[in-house]
Amino acid sequence: MSIYKMSDDAKSFLKKPSHDLFIDNEWKPSTSDDSIAIVNPASEGIIATVCNGSIEDVDSAVVAARNAFDDSAWRKMNPSERASILYKFSDLLEEHCATIAEILTVENGKLINQSKSEVMSAASTFRYYAGWATKIEGETIDISLKQAPGKKNFAFTRREPLGVVAAIVPWNFPISIASWKLAPLLAAGCTCVLKPSEVSPLSSLFMAQLFTLAGFPKGVINVITGDGNTGAALTSHKGIDKITFTGSSHVGKMIGKSAMENLTDISLELGGKSPVLVFDDADLKDAVKSISMGIFRNGGQVCVAGSRAYVQESILEEFLEKIKAFISTMNISDGFDTSSELGPLVSESHLIRVCQYVETGKKELKVIHGGKRLERKGYYFEPTIFLGKDNDSTLVSEEVFGPVLVVIPFKDKSDAIRLANDSDFALSSTVWTKDIDKAMECIESLNAGWVFVNSVARSDPHFPIGGYKQSGVGKELGKVGLYAYTKVKSVNIVYG
């Protein structure tokens, strides 16, 4: 066991017993005495407490963001100046990468190297969208409106920032997913209120310290901590112009209904039950390694995790032997143990949820490997594999969000596609085959927002992500992710 040495900055931050709200570039106490304890999932010990933001706190944050938007300090800033601040912030993220990653590992439980990778990914996302700040453009349009003799039309569109955005991020990737929302909305000229999950808000609060250092004007970014009631107050606030949310389909639907009361624009990146198709001509060694990474990375607490593996009948036994051999040697330990390959789940309540799903699975499917909580301090659960015959089971239809894989055999390509598409979710999918014709047929037929061939699903700032069906509304990342925070104004000038 090799234990990672934590930085002095992270230690100093984690010594603070409580943390205030970040509103209008100032740290402010909540108007409520209510607080939330943050627990280290590796030790089950309380790290610190954060404010459980009240309705009044939410209103203060929204008003600050509205004032910052309306006074044009940000939205009418020279685009190259906005870009410069975003570039500066990306540099600050890199400079403080180790500290943020350490805080993230303490509150979330993920492996320290994965935490560092997440922060660096966020820095890349901010740098990518910094470049877009100077490239937002409209179009000129030829229209057929008739005018008086000698008069002509000059028609064009312009893209303008939507306004104040409520950005709500989950606990599994609080920094990278925050960057997916903050970077494009800021590049577009919007202002925002960021609400991290009440389970892992500390890394976001540390990140807030960097907003002022980067040069963001007062009120452009505000950070509110709190539970579901705080989130509900934010998403139902009449001062919000757009809601961007990543989380469960259940909560996403609630937000969607609330948004319609005010006709608020929404982007929802929701649940996934992503299929993996392994054909008999696949590179099985690479497939097994990548599938294991896909479902067991971050304890399976990944929206695009390939949790349904459909394997061609002729290679089923070989596949099972190889994946059992691969995961049987995985070291399960604290995220600061640099030899660890699987850390704890994020919280006791989530561990209980995963345990309940696995117990249900034991009644419906065959256990191939794992299936129980580890008897030690912390919220650790074994990497688990079930074998099924079809899609008729709870673990195949519902999102477990844990280190649990269900393997199901298929006969041929049409059978594999039928099984893969037989789900309420449609976020991501993966195909393993050396046959490019077969791969292209699967790409066309699979009902999913993402399709990866011969690779584990991974994000890139220029690669849009977003699902179909119960997996969400809208896209994040790429050019489409930027334009999601703009509105189109059509203009016609009659001259001559």
C-alpha cells in the first residue's frame, strides 16, 4: 500500500469546520441555521458542514446573477476579454489541480488519480470554450418580403446570451460536469447560480475561491449549497432564464414540470442503462479491460457506464472467464492508496441502495462474481457480475449506479440490437467488433445519443453528449453545448 501525501492547501481547507455561501464574489452565511454534514465515504467520518441554503439565500444569489447580467459587465464585455478570463480560470484550475483533487477524493471517495484527471479535464473544457467566446455568430438570410419600389431587405440573425442560468450538478463528477455547464454559459455571456450536490460540495466551494482570482465580475458566478429543497427553490425561481441539470430521471422530470410553470428553458442530462455489444470477432482482451473500466471506474457511479453487456453466445464462456480473472485481482481501498483500483461508494444511503438492488438481482439472476458489501470501515462494495438470459429483470431495466454488471448472451446482430434498444434509457452505447460494416450498421440502428466502437465511453469538450428517451433533453459540450445558452434574434432592415 502506497499512501498519497495531501497538500497543505487541501489540509488547510478541510480544517475549516463550516463553509459559507459564495454570492456576489463574497462569502456569506446562510439566513438559516440549518446545515449539512459532509462525510468521508472511506472513513465514515464527518469532514465539515455546509449551509443548507434557504429560499432567501437562493433569492440573493439569483438577484446577484441578474444584476450582473443586466448591468452588462459580463454579457457586453469585449469577447476577447471574456475569453481572457476563461483562459485565466483554466490556468488556475491546473495550478490548483492537486488541492481540488484531494478535496474531491476526501468527499467523494474516488481514486486520487481519477480526481486529478477530472480537474484537468475541467481545465481543458474551460480552455476550449474560452476559444469559442470570440466565435459566436449569426447568419445573413435572403428573405422574400416585398417592399416598396427601390427598397431592399437586409435580414440576419444574431445570437444573444440567454440570461441567468441555474446549474445543478451531481455528486459523481462535481468538477468536470460543472465545467460542462459553466464554461459554455460564461463564454456565451450568461451569468449563473451553481448548486453542487449536498453530498460532495466542498470541491466546488474551493473552486469558487478561484473565480475572483480569475477576474470574474461580481455576481457572474454564485455558489449555493443545500439539499433538494434548495434546488427546488432555485429551479422554480422566476428570475431564472435556463436550468441545466445532470442527475436522475426522476428528479429531472420534477425539474421539467417546475420549469414549465415559468416557461424556463431546460437542458437535462439524466439516467443511463448503457448497453455494450461484444461480437465474436471482437478483440476480447481489449473488450474485457475496457468494459471493466467502464462499469467499475468510480465505483460504477457513472451515467454512461456500460452496465448491460450483451455477448455473442459463441464467446460467452470465454468472456466470463476473462472478466472474472480481470476483476478478481482488483485492489479495493481508500482513494489515497495509490495502488487502489476501486474506491468506496459515495455515501451510506447510496451503498444501501446498491445493496438492495443486488439482493433483488440475486433472486432474478445468477451471481458470477461478487455481490456483497466489504466488511470494513467505509462504504465499499465488491465489483459484481450477474448472468441473465434476457432483459426481463430489475437490474437490466433500472439504473443501479454502482459496480454491478449484467451479462446477457445474444445470437446475432439483429438480436443484439433488439436487446440493446429495449430500454427506457438511451444515453450511451458501445460496440466491440473488428467488422467495420457490422459496426456501421450498429451505429445506425442503436437508439442512443452516444455510440463508441472498440473503446470505453469518454468525454471530450468538442464531442457533444446527451441522450434520448428517459436519458434527457438537449446536449452538452461542443458547439451545440455553447449555443444551448444563447437565444436567436431575427432582424430585418429595410433600406434604399
